[in-house]
Amino acid sequence: MNESEVGDWFVEYLSAFAAMGRGESQPGDVVAYYGAPFLFTSDDVVISLRTRDEVAALLQSQMDAMVAAKYHHTKMLTSDVATVNRKTALHRAELSRRRADGTEINHMSVTYVITRESESFHISALLLHSP
């Protein structure tokens, strides 16, 4: 696992996630980018999901909110990848979700724990930073 291949994979993931956020694809098309179990943490919640169906349900709720907000794309403002070992990398990114006219919906800093299983990468944890 090297930083460049993780970075390339993340750009591909972000594109698939954006298509889902616009309602052009379904959570089932994006769930393959996630591992199960999957962990999400923020200041307000800790969510531990055991199955891909549970991850798909979480993605569905995200998609519904993004479509309602007229989401169009995510701009990656900063990005840094650090490999931990041959199977794990951390990808820290500052992201801005935007509408088609460029107005910002929200701004966040996130750390993704990305793991390699067989020959594919998966997001095993998503850690939302405090504002």
C-alpha cells in the first residue's frame, strides 16, 4: 500500500460518492468502497455498523440529505495520506460540499481509515474532526 495508490483510489471514491449525492446513482453503487464493520465518529455520535446493508442504509440517509440540499460536488481543499502498514492508511482531508453554483453546503475535516482487503481498498472508519 502506498500513498499514491491510496490517493488515486480516494479520488475515484469521491467521484462515486458525488454521483450518489446528486442522485445519479444509488447507495448500493457506493457501498463497495466501505468495509464492514464500519465505524463513524463525530462530536455527537459513535456509529458502529456490522454489515454492508447497514452501511448502505447510512449512505441512503446521507444521499437523501444531500439531494435535498441540492448537492453537486465535493471540493478537496487539502489532502494528506500516511501509510500505517501494508494493510492500512490514514487519509486526512479538508472537504467542501458544494452546489452546482459553487455555494458551500458545509465544510469539514475528516480522517478516513482505509484498509486493503485482498486487492481492494475500503473505508473502515470515518472520523469527523471537531470544527
